[in-house]
Amino acid sequence: MEEEFIEQINHYQGILQKICNIYFYKHPYREDYFQEILIRLWKAYPMFKQESAFSTWLYRVALNADIDLVRKECIRPIHKELSTREYLIHDIHSEDNSMTDRKEQLYQAINQLDNIEKATIILYLEGYEYKEISTLIGISETNVGVKINRIKKQLIKRIKNGRK
């Protein structure tokens, strides 16, 4: 059982890193929270009945763990507005780091969403169908579609406002 768990975790480690980055982006204890999520996954693993894909189960446990940690620790996103000068410096180096910058902007924008919105957009970006997202989040399929459209608009607006 232990070997199976380790193999699965190694296979889906990227997903766990993404989820952790979304909820604890630039948080000083991000690695500690990542370890806490792994512990919770290990404790829940004996209850995994393989009625769904392992990745679906992993998402559900990891997202619930993240939301629980946020609630317990009262963690709030760390936001720092850049000055005009910092933006100018940023623009000078943008050719070298354009992909990194876009990723950074997306993480910052997602980090400003509430917990349900974060979970919804993570699952959507990972390619989950509305039905699967609805089951994992606990809302209707129609509501998932509405939420995703609203979240996309929010993210676009936040990223555009961040560039000004």
C-alpha cells in the first residue's frame, strides 16, 4: 500500500505543487503546508475506494486540506502593489522573462480569488469537465459554467489592471 501511494504521489506531484502554489503563493510556510497536505493524503489513502480516478480523489482531499489550512491559520494573500518605477524596470526585462512574468501574473490574480473560485479554476485549467468539477466542488454543473465565465473575466481584468 505504501509503495502504491508513493508512486501515485510522485506521478501527481505537479498537481499538488500547483494547488499549493495557488493557496499559499509566496507564503513563508508554503513547504510546511505542502507537507501537511501529503500527511492528510496519506491518512485518507486507506479510504480511497477507487470509485473515481486517483487524480480526482487527490484533488478533493488536497483542495479540502488547503481550504481547511487557510481557515485554521487565517492566511491572507500577500499582495504588494508595484510602483510605476518598478513597472518600468519590469518592462525592461520583460523580453527575457515574458513567460515567467505571465505565470507570475496569473498566480497573483488567482491568489486574489476566494477559495471556491480558486478550486474551480484550478480544476478547469487542469482540463476537468464541468460535471467532474461540479462533483468535486459540490455545486451544480450550470453553476460551474457560470463561475468559470465570471472567474475568467475577473482574471483578465486583474491581469490587465496589473499591467497599467
